[in-house]
Amino acid sequence: MPDTSRPDQPELFTWEFAADPYPAYAWLREHAPVHRTTLPSGVEAWLVTRYADARQALADSRLSKNPVHHSEQAHRSGRVGIPGERQADLMTHLLNIDPPDHTRLRRLVSKAFTPRRVAEFEPRVQQLTDRLIDSFAERGTADLIHEFAFPLPIYAICDLLGVPAEDQDDFRDWAGMMIRHHGGQRGGVGRAVKRMRTYLAELIHRKRADLGDDLISGLIRASDHGEHLTENEAAAMAFILLFAGFETTVNLIGNGLYALLRNPGQRALLQESLARGEGGLLETGIEELLRYDGPVELATWRFATRPLTIGGVDVPVGDPVLVVLAAADRDPARFADENTLDLARTDNPHLGFGHGIHYCIGAPLARLEGRAALATLLTRLPDLALDADPADLRWRGGLIMRGLRELPVAFTPETAAEPSGRCDPV
């Protein structure tokens, strides 16, 4: 086991660490690449920080996603997993199960994220993007988290699930409660999860009488045609697609915009490419932003079902393992100039969306939303500038996700003759 008692070992999980965890992760990669630590919740877990070890762990079948392999009390108290999901009977989703149930449920949901379905959804994403920008473009200032990066994926995933327009603001409120808990007060998160569970159960009942072309209708059809999808499974699947899908995209857009604002040379190259009508740099740029400061800092919980060795360290049965995607994606053993943002980087097998059978199923939609958001903002508001001292920006607390609480910007107000008007989720 590596020596973790050195006096120069950085402190983890402080507010200073949250603002810039990468120096601490560099220390861990070098000195304690598989590191046992006590998390803020009190749970002890292993942090895996090197790229090669991370890929191995993400694909290792001995690491289960099912919290039954850990402490029942830890999960019941909300110290592992998503707060409130057990009490709301929302456990049977893709982040908590293993094959063969995982294989069966993923096959059903994957039909909503085929390249064809995502391509068909592109005009709607662009419409939402433009309407959100319309709502602040004439003002000259905005908070790009609360006014743009947050509502865009909420309305998009609601459309995909089949949540009626008149109910989507409720989803936006519940989602806001989920990402504002800062890793401390968790009661609000649990209440939001329960409200969402009640609503999803009612929506499933309503849709049985009037099926559409949305994802929840597709899950109902699959259940009715012998796929053995229970109502709890359908509700849990809808819940996790919203919970995991929207916050990932919020952070992809927010972190990506912040990185571009802090790297004006790279931002200028991207704007020049967009002005020429070229899409190549935008494509590679999204992948680089996912690597450089991605939306998911640590992969979701895994639990050892058998003794295994990761990076030369023995992990006992039952121990939680957290793969640090943010550390792996800046491993100099895999990425040249690992701390440099290079939007043209092509050798970029980052782990921003995971790896193996639990690779993010919504990745195509997140990429689509990220491309639309960045391209449209940088084109319509070309002189976009950070309107705050970077030292004053705060990052949301929490273990898994990495994202800003706010991103204030200023720009020359837009004076379009025919603005689309206020964003309306219809």
C-alpha cells in the first residue's frame, strides 16, 4: 500500500480543492495513485487516479454498481448513491445495477439515443438554445449557468422523456434543488426526489392511455410487449436519465465556456473556425473540453465483490472504489501537455463519459447540446467576457459532479430586429 503520510500530501475535499483539484490529483497520481481516503460523508473509499488503472477499474466486472455489496446503512443514510433514491423506491436504474438486469434495461433505453434519434432532436435543441439566448441577449449581461446552461438540458430531457410543457417548470425546480445541495444539507434533495417519483408514477399511468413517440411511452410499450419492465423500473429509468443527464450537460456547457473564457487564444481559433462555417474544431473541441475540465469529476460508486488488485494495491471485498475521471484525463502518461487546453487535440481517448458497459448512454445528446450551446453563444455574442474575478467564483459542493454555481458574463447587447422572445418550453 502506498505511503500516504507524507507531510506534503495535499488536503482533499476543501473549498480550495474544489476550485482547482488538479494539483492535488497530480500529487496522488505520482505518490498514491490508488489512495484510501475518508470522504466528507465519513465513508472510506479508494480513489483511482491514473489513466491505465482507471480504464481497468471502469471495465472490471468484479466492481459492482449495486450498493448491496457495501454497507446497507451507508446507502440508507444517503452517504453513498443519490440522496433519497431508496426512500422514493427509485433504486432500479442503470447506475445501481449489474448484468443481466443492466443489459436488459440499457437495451431498452438505448433506443432513445441512437444517432438517428439524436439527429432528429437537433432542431429542437437549437430552438431551445436560441430562445434562451434571446431572453438575455439585449441586456448585455447574464449568468450563463442559471439562465442558459441549467435550463437548456432540463427542457431538452423533458421533451425526450415526454413531460408535458405545462409540467416542465416543476421539473426545473426539482432539478435545481438537486444540484444546489452543495454536499451538505441533503433533506431538500430527498424531498425533490420524492416529488419527482410521485409525478413520474402519475405520468406513466396517464401515458398508458395515450402513448406518444417519447421515451416514457417507449418504456411502457416495451413492458407491455414482454420485456418485463416494472413500473418502478420505468420510473427509476426516467428519473436517472433526468438526474444524470441534465447535470452532466449543465457542467459540460458551464465548464467548457469557463475554460474558453480563460483561454482566449483557443477561443479565438474556435470563433474563426465557426465564422468559416467549419465544424471540425468544434467536434474535437468538445472532446477536449470533456478531457480538460469535464462535468463528472469522479465516476459513480463501485463496490468490490471479490478481492482485486488495482495499480498494485489490494482492494478488499465490499470496499467502495471511486475512479477519478478528472485525474485520469490529465495523466501525462497518456496525454501530452496534459494541463494545456488544445481544441485541435485528436489523440484524445478521454474518460469524460466513462468506459465499459456503464459508458454514459446520453453522451450523444450531451455532445449535441454542448456543440449547439458553444457555437451559438460564441457566434451571437462574439465579445463574451467573464464579468467576475475568477477567484470569486464558487464551485458546487458534492462528490461526483464538477460545476460552477454561477458564470457571470458581459457582452455587447444584441439588437436583432426580430428576437424570438422569452424561452418557453413548448
